[in-house]
Amino acid sequence: MASIVQIGTRWRAQVRREGKSISKTFRTKAQASTWAREIEVAVDEGRNLDKVSAKTLVPSIIAHYRVLREESKRPVREKSTEDYTLKQLAEHFNGVTIAELTPKTLVKFAQARHRAGAGAATVNMDISKLGTVLRHTASFLGVSEIPCSRRG
């Protein structure tokens, strides 16, 4: 059974099967419900959903990273610095697809974090963690190109 939750003005659908989770955010509850049913059918039919497309949202990749860490027996500890950093990244890049993750969006992120009071080392650590998430998840899913390595 899928979980459909309202987040602000949008709706997030999350499907969990066999210890794996996949989620996506939509403008309407109906869209979220339709997508969730399609994913549940695909999983039940045994189709591989571990593919990253350009339309995949950054928070979904972060959520997938957390699942991978759980499976590797080295989970992200709740209330740890890493947990906080991942939450900050997911919140900031909410609604941003992998295709939209460019050096320009990273600069905007760094500027926003700096305005919020984060120092240079903290901002560097945040961006480094995002790179780790992308590299780790991409290598696991067999993705050859890391999106933010492009110029743009």
C-alpha cells in the first residue's frame, strides 16, 4: 500500500516493497495516487525500478542513498551530522530533478547556506556529501554520468 502525504501545496507518494522505497512528488493527490498504483503494479510484476532518469528528484536520490546505507549495515544514524546534512540537502533541492542539478544550482545552494549562517567549511561539507550521495547511488544503479559534473 502506498503512502500519500501532503507537503505544503504538493503531494508525495511513497511505495515500499521488500525493504526498498521509491517516492515522487506531484501537484495533485490524484497524480500521486495514479503514479503509486503504477509503481506497485511494476514492483509486483518484478520490473526493475532501480533506474535513475533525468526526471528523478534529488530528494528521491537521497532517500535511495539512505536505503542503500541501511542495506549495507551502515545506516545513517538519526540526529547525526550526516542525517542533518541529508535533510538540509533534501529540503533545499525539493522539486529539483537530477537534470536541473548543475553547477549554477550548487552555487545558489552555497549562497543560500552562507546567508543562513553556514561557514565555508560547512557549505563545502554539504556539497561534498551531495557528491557522495550521487556517486554512491549512481555506481549502485549503474549510472555512468553524474549529473552535476556537467557544465551549465
